[in-house]
Amino acid sequence: MSRVRCLREDTIRTESASTSRKSRPRLAFLFGLAGALSFWLPDLAIHLRTGRDFGPRHVWIMTLFMPATFLIAYAISRIVAARWKFKCVGPAMLLGVWLTGGLFMTLAAMASGSGLAGNGVWQLVVIALSVIPVVTFVLAASDGSLFALVAVTLGAALLCGVRASWMLLLSTPSRNGTRSTSEPASKAA
């Protein structure tokens, strides 16, 4: 595979010319899958373990454990994404959580025998409809994972806001009135 090396002033950039654009959707899919598995597998495991004895104590365990596993997977994914220069790790992982929620909650309901999603064809309908975020939200309320889902979603929004504010704070105004992050803050004005 050919590599293109560009030298410009003090910046060295190495990219794969032929696979750069093709690998982005694949990376987004893989990070979405990592987010889905890291978040929903603890839910599935708890439902498998408890069966019909699922109670409020298990909701609290899920509320703490599911966001923690997602956060660990996010930290590992950020390291991997830095190697591939992929910047949308958080949104891809969160999208994976929301889009696969119905599938994993239906699997958990079938495994525990709770009948959350109905039987037969209705289970497939619920899985298909769970692509709509409101359906995933309602299913999570019935499943016991609503607080974990809200914690991960609000945590991601908070992290995104803090990172955007931090980048805005570090950027400096340029001569034409727009902000630039290429100059250090000490050279401004």
C-alpha cells in the first residue's frame, strides 16, 4: 500500500492515500459496535443471571456498571482512534448504543423470560422499531436500564460541551476576526 508523506513547514503528516476515505465508515461501524457491546452486554448478563428475580437492586447495579464499562471502552477506543486519526469516536459509540438497544433488550427479555417484547414476530418488530430513539427510551424504561442510558447520553453531551468550550478557550482570534487554534495563546495580541 502506498503512503504519501507531506512536509510542510514544521508539520509532518503521513496518510494512506488509497484507504483514508474508505476506512472511515468501517471505523465508525467498529466503534459503534464497541459502544453497543460495552454498554448492552452487562445488561444482558444481569438479565441472564437474575431471570425472573430481577428487582430494584439490579437496576442500581446496571445504572452503575453499564456506564462504567462504556467509559472504559471509550477510553480504549480513543487510544485506538488516535492511531487511525479518527475523531468521531464518542458519537459513533453512542449511536451504536442507541441503535442496538432494542436488539439487546429483546435478547435480555427472551433470556430472562420476562416477555418485554412480546412473542414471535413482535420481537422482530420491536427490534426494527428500536432504531427510533423514543422506542429505545421506552424499552429501556421497561428493561431497567433507563438511568444508565440517560447517564451515558447526558455524560457524552456534557463531555462534548466541555471539550468544545476548552477548544474555544484555547483558540486565539486571528487577524480577520475568526478564531484559530494553530497559534499558541501566548502569541496573541
